[in-house]
Amino acid sequence: MIRTAEQYVESLRDGRVVYQDGKRITDVVAQWPRSVQRAASEFYVATLPQHRALFTMMEDGEEVSFSFKVPTTPEDLQRRRQILLTLNQLGAGGSRLTGIDGLNGVAFGAAKVDAAMGTHYAENMAKYRAWCKKNDPSICAAVSDPKGNRELHAEDPRQAHKDFYVRIVDRKKDGIVISGCKLHISDAIIATELMVLPSRNHNETGKDYAVACAVPCNAKGVTFLATGGSAGGGHPMIIFEEVFVPWERVFLAGEWQFSREVATSFARYHRLTAATYKTSSLDALAGLAMLMAKYNGLTRATRIQDMLGWFAMYATVTEALGKAAALSGTVDPDTGQARPNAVYTNCAKYWFASQWHEAMKYLQDITGGIAATMPSMKDWENPETRPYIEKYLQGDARYPTEERIKAINRVIQEGSTFSGVLSIHAEGSLATQKMVLYQQADWARFEAAAKYSMGYKVDHPDFKNRLGIGQSPWTLPESLIHPKTKK
């Protein structure tokens, strides 16, 4: 089925336990109507004639959301990108931005566990995916753990307690019981399902922390602590206090050898999502830089043009890497599941995250010192003080003062600690991308390229049939070098 926007909104009134700023939030919809409206719009957009072919597909005679399809080709990955880009352009979505990546990442890991251990997690996942197609839930990946002392493993007795990572505290005939906490879980409060998965590798003594499962947001024992002062609950903490999960919703339960596989598989999909949604954000950031240059009368300054050219490159390279990551993805021969190109995906994420503060430096340089000393917009709204702002914060007379001050406020927002931390750490820190790039890079090819450039004979398939350095595919005839003079 394709859920309507109205059905999604009503699904949030399910008795979930939510707190923010010291108060219990009893009605998520009434508390954050704009955030809920944005999330509900994804369901609305999927029903529109001009978008239906992109967002939905037919399966067994029923129309279902394409997002719940197992990706089996690079084109499926690119279609998912196009869905995200469309939602960004329309100002819609958010309640399952991470969840589909969690679903696909856990599904891949479950199949690998089954092949090695003889378990039945892939069957559970197939049934859960079928349930998703029937019910069209919003779904959120719950990954990051508090970690406690990061120098220690989760189960180390020197940790202050055992619950810095979500763990299995009991195994029953009909399911498992989990406790612990997840942090920074974007838009979790306005989802209906949580895809819980490990955030790191665990060893045999910590096997109880190797757990992946699907948990309803209103499950008994689940409590949300919203980000302080945020709309939509922000990026909340999720507390799990002896939450029961039926076996059919469990996709990893103690197979510690595969905790890294599940975590990295999710990251591989989600960094493609990050590179996709950042494309729209960076387009707007480049446009904001240009607007500030116009408002300040600086578009003809060579140094400003250099900065603006850099912004164009920043946005374009991110888009190109994301598209390449999808279309050069590979299909795993054992599972038949398509996954993004790991190297391009991590390059895309690292590129936009590592350059964020460089972008802020240029944006603040173009804007000027007013970004640090701007009066409040309440002063703009006050008829007694507005004339001063109107007069003295005017830039190029061709543009209204109001446009300039709104742009300045946007610069302030983009340069905030929140935006900076989110860009750097969301979807994994810079160190994680470099680690994956080191592990996944084709070093044999790089070394072969270096040896070939030095004139060595190389057996690598990309180089062994190439002509030697200095050789050409065509030989200049001696007759053309020293033509005989005609008598």
C-alpha cells in the first residue's frame, strides 16, 4: 500500500514516550506541526501523478513504495538518489532518510550471517520488508551508541556500566530483550519504526552487543529525549529499557563476527544518501555566497570571483561523486544486492565534510563582520528600530535591505556550531571515511601505475598491454622526417 499523509500523521499518535526540555510531550503532531508536515509531505508527493512513477512500483498487483525494494542494480541506487533529490527540491521528507539505508545495510549483513552460520535472519528480513511494503511505515536507523570510555570495549568491566551500547539482556523462546541507548538519531521521534544496528565491531566476549532488530517507536520500554529546543525532536537520545523484540524482527543476535559487516554495510548506503542530500544543500550554499556578493556590491572583485568559483566546484564535485558512486555500484554475487561504490561514496562524504569549514571561511569573508554583530530580527520587526536597520544595513541599492539581512542571518545559521558538527560527524567522522578509503582503494593498480610511469614492465591488467613509456601507437615514417627534395 501507499500510505497517505493523513495516515502517517495519525500513526504518530501511538502513545510513544517523548521528553524535551524537561517536559513530557504527549502529542508529537501538536508539538512540532511544521516538522510533521514536512515528513508527511513525502507520503503526499508519492501520490501525485507527476511523481508516482518515481516513488512507487507494482508488486504482486499492488502498488508499493519503491524505497522498500531490494536494490539489485546500480540504476536502483540512482533511482533512490533521484527520490531524495526530488524530496529535497520540494522541501519534503525526513522521517525515513536513514531508515532505508539501515534496512538495506542490515539485509545485506543478514544474508552474509546466514551463509556462514546457518541462521535464518535473511528470512526474517524478507518478511519484515514485506510487512513494510504492506504498511508503508516511516523508518529510522538507530546506530550511534554513547560508548562511555571509548578506550574500552563495551563489555569491559572498567566501563561505568554495561549499557553504553545496546545489548541483549535476555533471550526468550519468542524473542530477545534489549537495553541500552542510541544517540544523535536524526528524526527518530517522527518515525514509526526504528532499525537498531551495531555502530562498531564487537568481539566474542561482547557478543551480546552484536544485535540488529526492528522496534516500533511506541514499544514498551522505549523513551525519547529530544534535542534541546529543537523542532521535530532534532537528533534525540533513544533509551531502551528491557524492550522485548519478537524473533521475527531480529536480524542479528550474538553473531559477533558480523557486527562490523552490518555496521559498515549500513554506512556504505548511508554515505551515498549523505552525498545526495548534501547536493541540494551545497547548491543553496553556493547561491547564498553569490547573493551576499551581490548585496555587498562585490561581484566584480577578482578575489570574490575566485571564492565563488570554488563554491561552484564544491557543489559540483559532490554531485558528481554521488552520481558516480551509485552508477558504478556493484552487485554482490552471493546476495544479488546492489551496493554503492565504496571508494566513490566515501570520497563524496569526505569531500563535502572536510571542505565545510573552508566554505564557511569564504562565506563569512564575502559577508563581512556584520555576520558576527547582527541585530536581532525582532529589532527589524519593531517599528521603532526598523528604520535604523533599513537605513544602515542597506547594501547595493538595487536590492532590498530585507533581502540582505535575511541572507546575513542565513550565513549565521550555516556557520553555527550545530551546522558544522552535523556536516563533519553525520554519517561518520572524517577518520572513518579515510579508513574505508585506505581499506578499499585499489593499491595494486596505483602501484602498477607508478611502476609503469617509471618504465617498468607491469603485469597488472590495466597496464600490461599498454605501450612502453615514450612509445606511440603510430610511427612517424622516415620519409616524413627527412623528405627527399624533388628534383
